[in-house]
Amino acid sequence: MNSTKRTVVVTGIGATTPLGGDAASTWEGLIAGRSGVSHLQQEWATDMPVRIAAQIAVEPGEIIPRTQARRLDRSAQFALVAAQQAWSDAGFTGKAGEDGTVDPDRVGTVIASGIGGVTTLLGQYDILREKGVRRVSPHTVPMLMPNGPSANVGLSVNARAGVHTPVSACASGAEAIGYGIEMIRTGRAEVVVAGGTEAAIHPLPIAAFGNMMAMSKNNDDPQGASRPFDVNRNGFVLGEGAGVVILESEEHAKARGARVYAEALGQGISADSHDIVQPDPSGNGIAHALQNLVQNTGLDLAEIVHVNAHATSTPAGDIAELKALRKVFGDHADHMAVASTKSMTGHLLGGAGGIESVAAILALRNRVAPPTINVTELDPEATVADVVCNEPRELPRQGSVVALNDSFGFGGHNVVLAFRHTA
């Protein structure tokens, strides 16, 4: 099969985030400029240097049966909720092979996580120490393994073409979607459930990130703490949740009369090779990923109208990303509305690329870019790009338009995705 001629489309979306329990309510919150960050009420948070986070809006236990939830890490619960939404949204009424619309041998899943089942690992270790060997759950290993979310989503839809879990820190969710696109392009699958999930609101990750000076300690103003591109930004706010899309070959989608949200054009990938945690301040690694995307997709730069930026609200990372956009796109960057939805959702680590792809797709479909909130004074260095500050921005109502989703992670991982919508 000639992979260069195989078009991949998005036919379903799902999300569970700090702004809402599904994609629609999450999108409504984004356009309203509403922050999902709040004070942590857990007893363990009292003495922590960071006492804020973007916690999930709807607990998965309200959706997943209790007996099933007990055998799933929180990250897998999030993934299952978002994936089931996306699967239903794509028009599938049962598992692959049950409703006659898709062959299970042609269905795959790629659900990523940057950290995996950390709450299970740490929780079961506490039980081991405090209550002894016999009290450790026999489900611990399948719950804590990073591929647990993807495997459980695969079981839920009867996926047999492959179940995969790329782990590339905060770029994981975007890399999962890129991998899913390639699965379809190379003929391995007709339908792929792809995205990212994360559940790391726990004292150890928060203490570790806090001691790295990576997180905002603006405990007195949780909703104003995540402020990408603002001159007073001082670190990211941890979030939790999942975002999932259904990728499908255009031929398969047309044959079953599926609604199409957007075309998934492809991905660009690179590595900084600069530092294990710090981004290359020049933005060169990001620029290479953007160049790789353009080369892989033959993208017309004039079509790009929106960038859902990685921008986490850290001093170095936000500006490096904007420098890269200007370096690669030149004057074309002037018509790209750049926004960071992390200002509202916090940073979902490995889940970020999933929910931000959903946001980018909905921005195209609705022809409006969500805002970056909490920008009271734009960093002078951020003026190299057109940052959407505090209010949503209308996008061109007609024609073919493209949105990018940028995701970067510790280790120097850079992944950029592109989606196209035509009206």
C-alpha cells in the first residue's frame, strides 16, 4: 500500500479534564476562559510548598462501574472514560466486530502516559510497609504498568491490530497520536484510538517538581497561577485527565458514512539533545520538529491559522517555542493565533498532547481559537508571535485551515501535530 496517498481523518473525540467531564464541556470552559485550577483539599497537601493543582472535574468513579475501577489505576480510568466517549462519538455502537462497522483485526490503540500508574505504585508500597505483604493487591502490576491504559482501552474496543504506549514525558500524548496516524498510513490499521492520559496529583510528584523549581507556588491565587507568556510566569500547574481521538482512514470513514472533524495531516519529531529537563533556549530542536512536519506533510504555511502551544508557563520554555515558530515560519507566523490552553487546564504531562489535540481540532471546526488567560503583561520576548491573550480569537470562516499542536517533554522530546479542516 502506498502510504503517501492514504489520508487519515479524525472521526471521534473524547476528553475528561479539569474543565469538564467530556469534550463539549471542556471546550465550553476553554472558550469561556475558565480556569480549572483550585486549592488541594487533601490532608497531605497542608505542608507542601505547592498546594494547588488542576483536578479532574468529574470523577471517573461516577462513570466506570466500581468493580472495574478498583482494578484500574487512575490514569487508566481517565483514558477509558475519554476513549469510550470518542468511540461512541465516532459512531461505533459496540466493540469492534459486534456492530459490523469495523474488523477488530484492523483496530489499534495508542494511549500514552508520561509517568504511568504512579499513584498505584506509591499507594501499594505504603500498604506493603504499613500492612504487610498479604495486603498488597494482586492487580498491582497491571495497574501500575505504563501500557495499562492503552491495554485496557484496547480490551474495551476489541483492538487487535496493536496496542502501544509511547513514553516521552510531556510529549507522550502527541507522539501517541502521531504513531496512530502512521499505523493507518502504513496499512496496519483502519481505525486507531489514540491520545494521552495522566494522573499524578500525589505528594511525591508534586514535591519533586516543586523542588525542581518547575511548578508555580502561587498558592494564594490558584486560578491565576498558570500564566503562559506573561512576564510574571513562574512555573507550571499540575493537571490531570485524558484526551482521546479516533483516527480513521478516509476510505473506511466514507464507507460507513462517518462524520469527519478534521484531517490528521501528520507529525514532526525531533530531539533537543541539550539537557535532561531544560529546553534548548534557542528553540532549535523545536524548529527541527516544525521543519520535519512541513517536509512530511507538504504543508502550505499560508493555511496555518492556529497553534495550540505547549507553553507551560515556565520562563525558558515559553519563549523558546515562539522563537522556533518565527524561525521556521517567518512572516507566516503573523497570521497564526498562538494560544496555551494550559493556562486553564494546567499541565497534564503525558495527557497534554491528547486534550490539546482535541482543543486544536475543535478550534478548527468552530473557527475560533481559545485564549491564553492570565496574561496581565505580555513578556516582551513573546511579541515574536501573535499570542491570543485573555479573549478567544475568531479564525477565518471559509476555506481550508490548519492548526498545530505542539508538545515537548523532559529528555528533549519535541512532537508537533497538524490537523486540517475545510469549510
